[in-house]
Amino acid sequence: TKDWNGIDQVVLRNPQGASARVSLHGGQVTSWRNEHGEELLFTSSKAIFKPPKAMRGGIPICFPQFGNCGSLEQHGFARNKIWAIDDSSPPLLPNDSDGKSFIDLLLKPSEEDLRCWPNSFEFRLRVSLATDGDLTLTSRIRNVNGKPFSFSFAYHTYLSVSDICEVRIEGLETVDYLDNLCRRERFTEQGDAITFETELDRVYVSSPNVIAVLDHEKKRTYVIRKEGLPDAVVWNPWEKKSKAMVDIGDEEYKQMICVDGAAIEKPVSLKPGEEWTGRLQLSVVPSSFCSEH
Ligand code: TA6
């Protein structure tokens, strides 16, 4: 199918009727639906579908830089580039394609990219949809015999929630975080779970590899499993920041939460020929809420 400006999208389906859509623009997952056709990722109603900007929502890929702490544009250039379908990549792991429908995408630096980031990389992304509806993104980034280079990375994942005020995040208790709202100063999470009543923009460092995002109203929990991604970004812009952003509705912050598997605090360094793998697996499970939640 075609996406917002005629750029190809690949639709993955499983036998139960779950689906996912991946755009060649940015290698961005733009939709993930369960077998009932319910959309599980947030997409802004005011998203701007105009290259090279990334669409606000889904899962933009932040590479080779997270945020604007570097010389590149915010979150790096990978999400603003047109990727190619890669039908040459060998299967990542034998169990990766068991019963899963998947697509392999490839990004290599253009002349323009090499001017602003002179490193010879190959970025292979596999997006797969399992028979149980789980969505898995596997990134393999290789240094193709250039000089050593480092990068930071995030799967900038916009989860769809009913009401941010009824969302709890479990799994990051007592984890240190860098607070983007106060000069990335380091704090330690004290709470028993993260709840939301104002803008929150944090990088939880060396975080556990399983994080749960509970949506009270929908009585369901997103389970995020990550490998090779030591950090977790948690972000909600809240009202004031949303009003300042053209590509999100003033009230839509209530229906989204970003929880990103990431490698930020310690950038990944690759010597010539070395390869890094970062994997994110998203599941949705019914959550039985006890009364006190
Ligand atoms: O921590 C997430 C973050 O860096 C926020 O500060 C905010 O800028 C968000 O990413 C969205 O960035 P974007 O460039 O997609 O608008």
C-alpha cells in the first residue's frame, strides 16, 4: 500500500487477523493492530505527512543520535530517509521467522549522510508480527570496514492509551534517570510505579529489560521486552508542550505515552566489521486490576 505521500508501506498480517504497517519512509512502523483490528500505537490526528519529517506517532527510529545533543537534526536522520526493502539479508536467527510474517528493510548512508555523519554503516531492520500478535523490531547496525564510530539509538514508541492519568508504568522502580526537563540531571526513581500528572521526559538508564505499561480503562497491559537497549525513555508532553507542537492535537497527549527501548547514556561503539543488535518486542496482555490500583 502507499502511505501519506505515495511512499510504499508494507502490511504484515497474521492468520488471526492482527496486522502491522511499516513505511519505507524512515522504516517507521505506522500501525500495529490486534486481531480485533484495534490500533495499539498512537498516531496524532494532526500528524504531518510531509517528507522528510517523521509522522508523529507509530515507532520512529532515532539513529545515529537521540535528542539534539549532537551535530545532527533532532533524533538523527534515519527516520527522515527512504529505506529500501532488503531481500538479501540472511535470516537473523533461525527462530526469527518461525511462523512470523516479517519484512527486512535496509538503510545505507547517502553522499549527503556521509557529509554530515562520515561513517560507513549498514542498518538492517526486521519488523515481524508473530502468530500471537506480538510485534518485534530487530535492528542490526554494522560498521562496514570504516573507521570506528559511535551512535545513540531509540525505538521512539508511541503507545495508544485511553487516559494518561490512568496509566502506570511498572519495572522502572528505583532506577536512575536523566531528567530532560532539568538539564538531564540524574535522579533515582522513588515511586512504586510511574504515574502521570504533568509533563515527563526522562531517560531511565541501565533499566530492566521488561517494562509494563498498564492502561486502567482498557484493562490491558503493554509488555515491552528489550535486548541490547540498556535505557528506557519515558515521555509525555502534557498540555502546554502539546499546544506548542503543530502536529499533535491540544488534548491528544492524554491518549499517548512514549516508552522507548534505547541506548543513550552509553553510546554504542563499533570497530570496523563489528555489528550491534537492538531488539524490541511489544505484547499486549489483559491486566486484571486489583481494587487498590
Ligand atoms: O524524550 C523524548 C523527546 O526527546 C522529547 O524531548 C521530545 O522532543 C520528543 O522526543 C519528540 O521529539 P520529536 O523530534 O519527534 O518531536
